[in-house]
Amino acid sequence: MEAKRPNILFILSDDHAAHAISAYGSRINKTPSIDRIAHDGVRLNNCFCTNSICAPSRASILTGTYNHVNGVTTLDTSFDGRQTTFPKLLRREGYQTAMIGKWHLGHGGNSDPTGFDYWKVLPGQGSYVNPDFLTPDGMENHEGYVTDIITDLCMDWLDQRDRDKPFCLFCHHKAPHRWWIPDEKHKHLFEDTEIPYPETFNDDYRNRARAASLAEMRIERDLKPRDLKKPVPEGLSREAEKNWKYQQFIKDYLRCIVSMDENIGRLLDYVESEGEKTDTIVIYASDQGFFLGDHGWFDKRFMYEESLRMPMLMCYPREIPPGTTNDDIILNVDFAQTLLDYAGVKPASEMQGQSFRPNLVGMRDKNWRKSMYYRYWMHLAQHNVFSHYGVRTDKY
């Protein structure tokens, strides 16, 4: 008898740092729903993006290729949907596929989502409140908070799917991307709490390389009024003002995560209630990491651990042992081939990643990579960050 092909539920967030997930040992927040995935499956400790910026990372996830191959090197280079993606291959082999939420790979022409039976996506970054969604039939507005709406749309699609076919659902959240606007019901969370400061919060840049010292992403000087949402109190010392700005930023960031975590819990509960937990691969990841005051910064881009490290949690009760961890170097270009492997679908010849399916059950290939290549292309385009490239190894 042919083995049942797994469903795939791919939950992707935007700019969620691994060190703001309690399963990764967060000192600043709890994420009980995301932690459920780690409890039931595996936590990948060394999962990295190859270009720490939204659109390029998403293109690599879909295609299994580096950005110089898939063509999405910056935020301004749209995705060419004529190229092969793993959802296209899954769909060709009988999977139902859907993309709901943040797309961020361009719109119109060849840039709209392809390879999906159903798609409803935010235009560009989208809005946190009363967002518009782009569909094949035009724009639709939905009232409410975007994280709730994306989750509702995902559950609606699951309700209407053909239950005789496996599904691959992309639930892609906007949160916790800038401008960090929390749901109304969460806006007072953490009001009476001081969020701990990272150990590197007061890094001194006077003797650092120009690229680091000139970058415009410091908590102290580069957060905008729109980020802070209220005037800086008068009479604060320089240190006190910096600390106040950090508290304003980090609390809104964490409030957005609370909403997302609650909604992930709703989606996990739905899968369980449908009796699909055993047969469903659930993935939680972010398109890249984020500086949470680390080195005095916010944002991402630089090839520092907090930025290029992606949270990656995965459960599949039929195969992945619960409560496990993996320390192998895993890349976003590996996701496509791995999920195709689970689905029993042959990858495209141009895909550059490797399936890490064997790694999760203790069968890592002896020649598995011990280093990874990183390339950031957007020279001085945003936050005055220089383009750069580098290699991270299992030692450095």
C-alpha cells in the first residue's frame, strides 16, 4: 500500500528573531503556541538565510536557489514567477496549494503568485489594521487585525479543501515587521514591565569598521517618531533616552508576537480537531532574524548571528521524534528540496539546496556542509548598510 503523502502547513513570519521565542531560550518573552511545534518535533539551532532581507529570503525558500540564480537580490527586484518553485511541483503531483498573507515578491505581470490553487496576499508590506488583500480577481478589503484575518482565511481555505488530496498551505504573517502596530487588545501588555536589555546593547562603535559605525539602525538615534508612537519625554539623560526608546520599540514588537503566537495556537488546534496532526508537517520559521537591541541596533541585513539566523521549528509525528534538536547548518535554500523529499516529489535540477530530512532522524550525510555563504546586495539603499558577503562555518 502506498504511504500517505503528508500535508504541509508552512507558517512564516517576518523579522521574528529566534531569541524572541521561548523554545530558543528567550529572556524577554514567552511563545507557548510556537513552543508546541518544538515540543512535538524538532528545533533547528543553526538555520540561516543566505541574504537577510525579506524578498530575497522568500524567493530562496520558494525556489531552492540562491539570489543570484532566482534574480531577487534586493527589495526592488521582483520575482519572476515563470521559474520553478516547489509549490508548482507539489501541485503538479496532486497537492492542493494555497498562499495566504504576506507575499512581498512583487505584483503584476509575472510577479503574482504562481503554483497555487488559491492565493490572497497583502500588497507589498500590507497594513496591520483593516488590510487590503490582492487576489486573482482584484483587491479586497478586510476589517480587523491582520494576524487574525490571515489565520481566519487559512482556516476557511482548509474548511473548503478537497479532503481526498494532501494540501500545502502557506500561512504567511506580516508580524512582527516594522512598524510594529499591536492589536488593540494587546497594546497595554508589558506596560509595567521593564524588558531586559541585551548584553551588547551598549556596544561602542568608535573603533569599529566603517560599515558598522555608519549603519543607520541604532536604537539611540535612528528610530523614527512613527516607530516610537509618542514623543520622547523631556529631560532624559542620553542613556535614559536610549533605554526609553528601546522599551517603546521592544514592547510593541513583542505585542505583535503575542497576537501571532495566539493565532498559531488557533491554527494548530484546528489541525488537531480535524484529525490531521499525525499526517501534517508543521513548520514555523521567519524569513530572517532581527536585531532586538543587540549591538545597539534594530533591523537586520548585517551578517551577524542575530540577523542571519532564522528560527526553524518543525513537527511531523509520523517521522520526526518529539522534543529533539538539530545543530547542523541548514539554509533557506534547503527548504524546497526537503519538503519535496517528504512529499515524494523529485526536485528540479536547478535547485541548489539539500534535503535535511535524514538529518532530523540522525542520518546526516557525512559530507553535510560545515559552512555557508552569505551575500547582502543592497549597498547603501536602506539604513546606510554596505553590501557585503561572507562565510559562516560550524566554528566561526
